[in-house]
Amino acid sequence: MQSCVVAFSGGVDSTLVLKVAYDLLGERAIGVTALSESLPTGELEEAQQLANKIGARHIVLRTFETQDENYLANAANRCYFCKTEMYARIKTFAHAQRIAAVLDGLNLDDLEDRRPGRAAAIEHGVISPLVEAKLNKQEVRELSREMGLPTWNKPALACLSSRIPHGTPITLQSLTQVDRAESFLKRLGVRQVRVRHQGDTARIEVEPRDFELMRQRKAEIATQLKKI
């Protein structure tokens, strides 16, 4: 492999892939991040900072899965339509750069889960180097720590659409509400949070270490989320 494009979310897996690719290929390894309404606030900036730390060229591609009725229907295979849109645009970019190889951050553990997006990756000829190296999530984290990557203990990423129950149509309003709610809670100091959108109800999921903070700020949180 003489050059590659890495589908780069800024998560622990794709960061390791981009780091190794850059170490081996230098400027011929490019990280590409997909930007859409389903990307949580702050994740793009974090991906840009990580790519800069690694030294790799970083490109942001706008994707439009939220204009696809199949995606908005929010069936169990929603991720297939998102990944199809993303990989099609990444492949177009790679072709324009005369780069044949597109890599992702799928690891060995991911193969045990039902992942509709995996089908889209296969259809577009995406290579999964962590799977080929037989690395599971824990091994990816250990290697990341050994290589000095700040993502070694970063929580798993998930798009905003994952906060909406399957079968409930996705709207730009619901995505914005989730994003604003999670951003507010993070500003309060909550380190890891998921706000599940259930119509007029928001179910907040945090780690045990943040239970006390949530208890102390309960009234403020309730007031703010009702405004959203």
C-alpha cells in the first residue's frame, strides 16, 4: 500500500489506524472526517486536533444522510444508509487524489455485533486493518496508550441518531435537541453522557462517577432541558 485515506472519526480505533498509516506513509496518508447533522458538537474539532497532533493531512467532507428517507425512517439498518453515503463520498475523494485504499477503524470485537454499516464498507471495498491484524478493542486501547495517543481511554463514539429509538423517524429538530442537551450537560462537567430522545421525555445516561453532580444540579438540568 503506497497511499491511503482513513475514515477518521477521532475515536480510539480510527485514531490508531491514522497514526500507524501516517508513520508508515507520511503525507500519503490522509484522514477524512464526515460532517453532518448527526455529528455531536465538539467531535469535529477534536478530530482536527488529533490529526494535527499526529501530523496527518485532514479533510472534512460534508455528507447528506439526513436527506435520505431510508436513513430518516430510522429502521434497524439505519447505519447502512449513513455508511453508504459516507463511503461513497470518501471513495470519490480518494479517486480524485489517485488513492486506491480506503481504511476504517473496525476492530475484531466489532465483528461480534450486528453492524449494518459493515455491509456498506464491504460494498465499497473498505479495508479494516485492525481486523486484519486481529486486534480487539482492549488491544487497540493498549497499543494506543503505548504510542502516546490521548484517545487510548476515550469512550466509544456514537452518532446523535443513535439516541432516537429505532422506528421513530429522525428529524433535524430531534438531532438538535439531543445535541444541545448533551452539550449543556458536558458544560456542567458531566464527562460521558447520552440523552435518549423519547418524544417529550429525555432519558439521561451518565457514568456512576457523575451521579452526585447530576443529583446536585437536578433542578437546573430539568429547567434547561425543558427549554430545549
